[in-house]
Amino acid sequence: MRTICLVFLVLLAGVIVGLRAEPFRTDINPALQYYQAFILAPDLAQADRDYLFTNEWRGQRLPQRFGELLGRYNNQFTLVRHAAYVTVPCDWGIDISPGPATLLPCLARNKVIVQSARLRAMWFLQHGQQAEAAEDLMAAFALARNSSHDGTLISVLVQIACENILSAAVAENYYQLAPETLKRIADGFEAAPVRGTVAGCIATERAFFHDWLKRRIFELQKENAGDEVKTMGSLRELIEGIEGGTEGDNSQIRPNLWDRVLKASGGTSAGVLSLIVDEELFYEKLSAILDLPQREYETQVKDFNEGVKKSSNPFVSQMFSPWEKCRAKEFASVVRLAMVRAAAEYKLHGEDGLRSVLDPYSEAPFEFGRFVFEGVDRGFELKSPYAGRGAQELMIFVAKDGPPFSVNSKTENRAAVGSSTAK
């Protein structure tokens, strides 16, 4: 009997009861459930896909066709929701041994799911289904966090982009979200899987390019048995064959990189290898700097970037220039998520609630102001002194329905009044 009870308890620990009291396992690698969710994605006609994802839906009554198309995502979101409650780490099973040629097929699909969650939340809120909207937004946020768990920089950038989509979804639907729903969403965002960080990508990005190229040089030298012309020819093919990637992706290679490498290396594979080895100190320095508190980081990264600019090593200037911009995007997302929490507390507890949430940059409450659009008070904005992306971070929380505007930039709203673009 004791054995039977023990088995029962173990099985019970691996399930959870969802909104509809349906038990499901929480001990499955969430990546497996996400891959299954990809399979269940509806095969929409291009016209239907364009209808959903290219139209501006804010500020209008959502038509029945909109809801019917989004209903085809129900099976997919069942799995995405389940994955949000999983208690084991997410392992996408990515093999990075191909180096810069490594494929990351999940990223684009993950972002589509997040974009779908934003639309589904709009539909649910229009029909008074607060709990359903919250479940989709929280599940999509968990997916965003899990997206970065392969340790690559491009995956962290996708995570940040998805976090921004979901933060904006809260801001643009603020007027429709009940206080308890807002609190639940903010709590769910904070309880999501641990975020991937730019600092945490150093090891993988180093393995992606530095370690991979270093290994390939040794292999080519051995394969070609002292034939330097053949070795250098193969090296040229390797470097020129690496295609450019998304901003911040360290596989992005400038068109003239080979010419600069050839000159700096003295035209030998040993010289190329020496350039690769010289990078190692930069990786070590950057790793330490990225882990610093934000204000200390801002001071030290300037000196680091000066060293990068002065380096005659073409790999150094190529590989280390994007990191500062990526870190700025990361911290901006952290600030925006704090704004979501502050806005939730404001709806729950008024000004006292607003002041209870501190800006992670200034360690003071966010600056608060009303937001008027086309002569109408449409809500309020929260602003941070953090300006790592060139301007102070702000979010506008829509308290009254009406013509759409960017919830992320007051400047864009002034420049293009009535613009339907959601940044």
C-alpha cells in the first residue's frame, strides 16, 4: 500500500490542473510541446494570414471572421498554455557544431505564436473573456523566455522582441483589462521562466564562431598537409560563405572581411589562427563587463568599445561591435516590464501603487503624465531616464478606446498622427 501511495504521489507531482480542471503533465521538456504546437499551427490561406496579421485591428469592433480564424489556433495554444506550466528546463535540442551555419528553426515560429497571442487577447477581451486573454498572454510570455534557452544572441533578441510585443499588448488593451486580470498577467510575467541574457550568450557565441573557426583551421591544416595555398583557399570559402544575419547576430560578416583578414594575417593560416586567438581576451573582458550593474556597465563598456575600435584585428572589430546595442535593447525591455507592473499597481491601488514600483534604472518611481492624442485624453505615459537606445524609454497605457497610436513612442505619434503602425 505504501508503494502504491508513493507511485500516486509521484504521478500527481507530474500533472497540473488548468482553467478547465483538465490535468496535464508538467514534467515534459517544453520544447517538445512547442514543436508539437508548430505542427498544429493552422494552415491558413495567404489571404487569411494577411487579413489577420497585416491589418490594424485596434480601435475597431473585431469582425466575426477575425474570431473564426483565430479559433483555428485553439489546438496550438492548448499546448503552448500547457508548456507554460512545465517545471523542467526547456531544451530545444539545437546542435551548434555547424557553427555559423547552425539552423534555429523555432525562432520565427515562436514569434508568430506571440503575435497570434496578441490578436487572440484582443478578441477575448472584446467578448469579456478576461481569463482566456490572460492565459494566452502569459503562455506566450513563457514561450518568449524559453526561446532564448539555446544560449544564442539571436535567440535573446527574439525573446526581447516578443517581450516587447506582449508588453505593448497590455498597454494597448489597458482600458479593457480588469484590475485583477492585470495583476494576474503581471504576476505571470514575473513567474515566467528565467530570461536569457546578453551576458549569458558569450559562451555560445564564442563557440559559434571563434571556437568553430579555430577548430576548422586546425582541420584544414591537417587535411591539406602543408599545402598553404589550398588551406587559405578553403579558409576564404569558409569566411566568405558565412551569410549575414539579423542585427546583433555575430555570424554577420562584412563583405570585405576576407580582404582585411588576408592583410592582417600576412596571408598565412597560422596568421589567421593568431588573429582568432587574439580574440579570446576580448571575450573574457566583455563577459565580465556585461555582468556588471547597468550604470557601472555603461561606464566600462565605453572603454571596451574604444579598445575594439583601435584593434587592428578585423575579427575583433567585426565580432564585438554589436554587443552594446543588444545590451541596450535588453535593458530597455527590463524597464518596460517594470512599467507594466507599475501600471497594474496603479489600476489596483492608485498613486500609492504606482509609486510602489521602482524604475530599475533610476531606482525611483517612473515619471507619470497624461497622454493626449488628437485633442483627447487617451491615457497616461510612464517614462524612465534610461536612454540607452537614443531616447528616454516610455510606454503609453491606453485608458480610453479610439484611433490607434504607438504605445511605445510619443515622438512617432507626433510625427505621424493617426498612424496605424504599432511599434
